[in-house]
Amino acid sequence: MSHFFAFMARMKYIERWGLMRSMQKENIQEHSLQVAMIAHALAVIRNEYFGGTLDADGIAVKAMYHEASEVITGDLATPIKYYNPEIKTAYKQIEKVATEKLCGMLPEKLQPAYDKIMQGGTEEEHRIVKCADRICAYLKCVEETSAGNGEFSKALKAIRTDIDAMEAPEVRYFMETFVPSFNLTLDEMG
């Protein structure tokens, strides 16, 4: 018997933005789907417009599992996780141990495939997932501030500054092409 997918199903119970008052709650399962969709799009954009040769489908799968360790660790708030280098390094090690524990729950023949998804990959694949993750954080801030929640105003500006500093043409393309719609109502998009 393997408990792996029972643990994955618990992603819906891990809430994000724990230190912030949110108008709309967000869990790591729905967040991971959005990151996967955007990471896939970033890879396709890179390939189609900027001469990339990325495996967009593989990157999407990596993004689906990018927060999986949090079913064991919980979601540690960003200000704590990145407070200093020692905490960041220690938390990365905790995430690694949690991921190894999850992969160890799988039948032995499946473990290498999931280990590759959850811990393997190239630096470029990880960068694309990280860019998608930041875009999703920005979009959450856009949605919250658009709903009148000033709690996310400072994060909106800080994350936008981070995104604008990324040297990734696919990120600029995504931000210019797709993000403006997030400020519109459904009727305005119709």
C-alpha cells in the first residue's frame, strides 16, 4: 500500500499567505495548478518566440509538484523562510527530506520517475518554474488589491519589482500579453 497520492490529496488543506488577510483563500493545490499552467506557457513562449528547446510538458509536471513537500512541512511564510541565509538553507534541507520521504512512499519501481519530477531537472527548468511561481504570487496580489484589499499593496509592488528584474524574455512577454486581463472584470473581458 502506498500513501503517496493520499498525501498529495492533502495539498488542498495547506493554505498560502498565512500571515496575510486574504479576501479569497488559496491552497497549495490550486496554486500548483496555476503555476503549472503558467510554467507551461513560459516554456512554450520561450520555444516559439525566443529559440528555446524546453520540454514544456515536463516543466508543467514539475510545477504541479513544486509545493508537494508542504504536505509534510506546511507552508512557511516567505518573510520567515528568507529571513536569513541560515534559515533559508535549513528550510531547503527540510524540504529535501520531506520530498525524499514522499518519494519513498511510492512503490519502488515508481520512485525514480517521481524523484526526477520532484528533485531532478535542469537549472533552466527550475528557473522557469520559479518565474511562474513569482508571476502567480503577483497575480494573487493583483486579485486581492483589485478586490479592495490593501493588505497586498506592498507585496504587489515588491513582487512586480522582482519580476521586472528577471532577465527572461518569456516572462516579459507573458506579463505584457496576459497579465493586463487580470485587472478587468468578466464583462470587460467578454
